[in-house]
Amino acid sequence: MGSFGKTGKKLKKILLNKYLIVFVVFAVLVTFFDNHNLIHRWQTHQKIVQMEKEYKFYQDEIKTTKQKKNELQSSKENLEKFAREHYYMKRQNEDIFIIKE
């Protein structure tokens, strides 16, 4: 029982240490109550990661669209094929039948 009293006094002395108290208060303020708290910074980081993924996706889409555009502009046959398939255009005196599955 005597060692418990000494341990309790040491524990009380450590917990009432002014530097430890200031550090704990500072840590709580920075983590939860500051304008740029850690939670807000983590959420912002997650948004940045998501936006970078979207940016890469759209860059890839732009690249493939430019390739398709260049392919369409390269020859008249490719342009005609595209117009027939996507816009159902036809030549004069020609009938088009659309079959849906």
C-alpha cells in the first residue's frame, strides 16, 4: 500500500505538470477548434485526391476525343461512317432500317 501512495503522487505530479497541460490543451485546440484544424485538413486532402482522379479521367477523355476528331477529319469515308452510325444520315434514294435489340 505504501508503493501505491508513491505511484499516485508521481502520477499526480506528471498530470499536473504545466507543460503537459499546455500541450494537451494545444493539441485539442489544433485538432478540433482551429480554423485550419486537422479534421478540416484531412477532408480537404481527400477532396484534392478525388479531384486529381477526376482531372486524370478528363485528361484521358480529352485525349481520346482528340484522336477520334483527327480520325474523322482525316478522311471523308470515316466522317460519312460516323454520320451514318450516330446521326442516322443517309444518301438520297437510300432507306435506313434501325434494328434495336
